[in-house]
Amino acid sequence: MIKERYKEEYEEGLELLWPSDKEDKITRQFYKDLSNLSKNINYSKKKKLKLFEQVFRIIRSKG
């Protein structure tokens, strides 16, 4: 069953607009991709930092 976008009203006067199944799936995939990208960027930065530290240690030990 595919749910379409729907509005939910509450006694306090709040109105919430819920996404359709398709919108929800796309949004979840976007945040999953964004999370994976963020993890890859952080890993890349750590890798570069470790390489820099190793080069620095080599230079320091020769000097």
C-alpha cells in the first residue's frame, strides 16, 4: 500500500504534513548517502593526517 502525502491536525491547532512513501524513501536515501559521504571525508582527513604525521616523524628523526 503506497501512502500519499497527508495532513494530520491536532487539538492544539497544530497541523503536520506527512510525506508520501516515495518522498520518505528519497529523503531517507539522501540522508544515508550524506552520512556515508561524511564518513568517507572524515576517513580521508584522518588518513592524510596520519601520512603527514609519518612524514613529520621521518624528517624529525633525520634532523
